[in-house]
Amino acid sequence: MSEVIQLEGLSKSYDRFELRDITVGIKEGYITGLIGPNGAGKTSLIQMIMGMVYPDQGEIQLFGQNHLLHQAAIKDRIGYVSDENIYYERLTVNQMKRIIAPFYSRWNEDIYQKYQERFKLPQDKKIKDLSKGMKIKFSLAIALSHDADLLIMDEPTSGLDPIFRRELLELLSEHIQDEKKSILFSTHNTMDLDRIADYIVFINDGRLVFNEMKESLTEKYLLVKGGRELLDRDVRRWFIGIRETAVGFEGLIGNRAEGERYFKDTAICEIPTLEEIMYFTVKGSEAHA
């Protein structure tokens, strides 16, 4: 199985934040979710992949090529969608599209027109006058109109209404039917990824927590809910993170089989959502900071 993105020992220091030694591969032909709390380093990582920011250390390869030595050829194959506006605000939608289209060797005007109608993009409206959701729809129309082999999406559902969010997820599922297409989808809204992701890359505080098949997470993690009397010092060590109330607790265990053996008769044992895995991992790391 080939990797469309390879990151090796990637590090980047800012004034108050450091992305440290990220080594990870993104599989070709799949939707990979990049998750983590706000400030975890997701956008910094994507900006380095896109060549917007240079790492202090490490190497990035896209499609098996160094991302700096082959920038033009690589970016011709990438569709990029961000929740931040990356276009000239004083131009209209149509003017901006006419500037962008010639940069892509596989631009398909018919496909763009299809998405323009589907998304109801106002061609004569200036970018600055578009709603945040409409700007994302424009970015998506551009990204899907040049036969991109890799879609990189940084918080793409931010600012979208629930109806279009569902439509977007369906669009991405359709796009990935071509097994040579790949998607890297960064978000802190893990419900989107519960629906469509194949792999999950989780970073927290600038470090890689895991890179796993989404389905394997249900075999690894266990959410336990019970009375506080079940928690002694030794039992607490089994938990990645715990949330306690006056009447009980819920916590995440990283060894599902062991947790079920111990708690099956004394507590409620559930398969955690991605959001719960992220919440308790971050909570646990804060407790040990």
C-alpha cells in the first residue's frame, strides 16, 4: 500500500508552541482524518505539507517526491480547502476562478460549472461579500474541478450549515471511490470523521499520539462509567484520562480486553467515539503535565 504523504521527523518551533518529531504516512486511496484540539498543531502541519511554512527539521514527500524540489508538479495534483480565505477579496467569484483555472493542467470547466450551480455560487459577487460558508463552497468547487489526486482540507466544515455539511461528506465519499484519490481532512469536529474516515491521525500538543485505522480504535479503547468507589490508586493507572463527578466517573482505557475483564460486572463498558478518545487523551495529558 503506497503512501501519498510521508512525513519524517518533522519539527517546527514557534514562540509558544513546538511541533515535535512527527513521523507519519498517509495512505493512498483513503480518507485520513487529522484530529486534535485547537492549538494542537493541525494547521501548522498542513501548512508545512502545502509549502506555506518551512519545517526546522525533517522531510516531506508527496507522491513519492520531495515537496520543495517538485512544487509545481505536486501542487498541480492537490486540491486545497481551508476555513480561512485564501483568495483576493476584491475580485468577484468569476474573476478569481478565471485567474486560478490556468494554473491547473487538468482543469475541467464543465465540472466547475456543475459545482457552481450545485453550490449556488454567485458569480458576480465579490469574495469579500461572501459568507464564510460560501467561501468554503467556492474553495471546494475549485478543488474538485481539476481532477486532484489529493484533497487537503483544513477545517472544511467550519461555517457550514448541517445540511451542506452532510452533502460535503457525501461528496468526499464519492470522490474517494476512485482508489487513486486520497483525502487528508483536518478537523476538531470528530463526528464528521466518524462517518467517513478510514484512518485517523491524532496529534496533541505538537506530538503524534497515534496513526490508526479508525476501525481498529474500537478494538483498542474502552470507555468505562461507574462509581468512584471502583477507583483506587492502582486502578487509576489503567486510565488514559478520567472525568469525575460527585456521584461517579467516566474514563478511557487503552486496553479494551483488560478493561472489560475487570469492569464487566461492576461498571458500564462502551465503545468510545473519536470525540471521547480525543477528550480523555487530552485530559490525561493535562493531568500529567
